[in-house]
Amino acid sequence: MPEVTRRQFLKITGATLAGSSLALLGFTPQEALAEVRQFKLARATETRNTCPYCSVACGVLMYSLGDKAKNAKSSIFHIEGDPDHPVNRGTLCPKGASLVDFIHSPSRLVHPEYRAPGTTDWQPISWDDALDRIAGLLKKDRDANFIAKTADGLTVNRWLSTGMLAASASSNETGYVTHKIIRSLGILAFDNQARV
Ligand code: SF4
């Protein structure tokens, strides 16, 4: 039997222990050394946005793959909280954390729909048609119902037959401009999804 020094003995037992521990974890040291770690977000496009669900309006980072320059369709595959956003500082509640499923849900509505009076079926229409229709109906209703003065001559400039529900995920600036436009039209019934 060959002579083994104390130093050689410690080297052998140390290497054997490390090898058997790694093997217990499911891989051999040789495989572990050969493996190159694949980062999930490597080559992804990062886009900042706002969670649409509630009035907290947390900032999110959306990651998509698919280079449009190579005619590949972009697809979002991961969403996480934006650590630089002052509202949520990188955190998301369970609803926000599941946004990627909401985006890819087969029942998600991605275009305007129109249901004609007296019918039960909804039909898709273009954004241009939807906006033209909304603008036309607003004008018609305002022309018919705008109240400039009360019966005793007091100027009020009210439009009481139409209301507005604003989005909670708007920035302060968007909310300010929305408020100015709605009030300048004379609309008094104005609420926000932030309260829902
Ligand atoms: S992540 Fe949760 S708390 Fe934040 S905006 Fe979305 S639903 Fe609201």
C-alpha cells in the first residue's frame, strides 16, 4: 500500500466530499463546470408601463422577445415591478404579478366593439370608427342639452346629460388635462376608476 502524507489525505477526502455533495444535488462536477448559465432576460426588449388594474398605478417593466426588424412579432414573456418607480419601488401585488397571463389571455379584448341598439351581438369596429362615433354622439347630446343660463338668467354652462369616467393609471399631467377638457365642456358628472 502506497504511503499517503497528511496533506495528501486531506486533499483526497476534501475532493471526494465535494464531488459526492454535488452528485447528491443531481449533477456531476464535470457537468456543472461545462454548463453556461442562460439568463432569462438576455436579449429581451425592456419597456416601462403602468399596471392597469387599480388606482395604485404601480410601475412595471415588461420584457419582450421578437426583433421587429427581422419581421418577428414581439411577444411579452415576463413582467416585474419597476424598482425605479416611486409608487411601488419594484413591488407588485398578486394581480400585478400575473399581468403576463392577462396580456396573453384568449378572452382579452384588443379592439373596440359596437352593439347596435336592439341587438345582442357585439361586432368589432376600428379605433377610428369608434372615436368618430363617440365624438359624434357627444356633439349631438351637448348641442341638445347644454344649459348656458338658468331660468332666472344666471350663467352656469352645464352639460348634465353626459358623464365621464377617467382612467386611474394616468399620470398627474394626463389627469390634469383630462379634468380641464371635461370641465371646459361643461360636464359635471366626472369620476375616476381610482375609486373603484
Ligand atoms: S400591482 Fe396591484 S396594487 Fe399595483 S396597480 Fe396593479 S393591481 Fe394595483
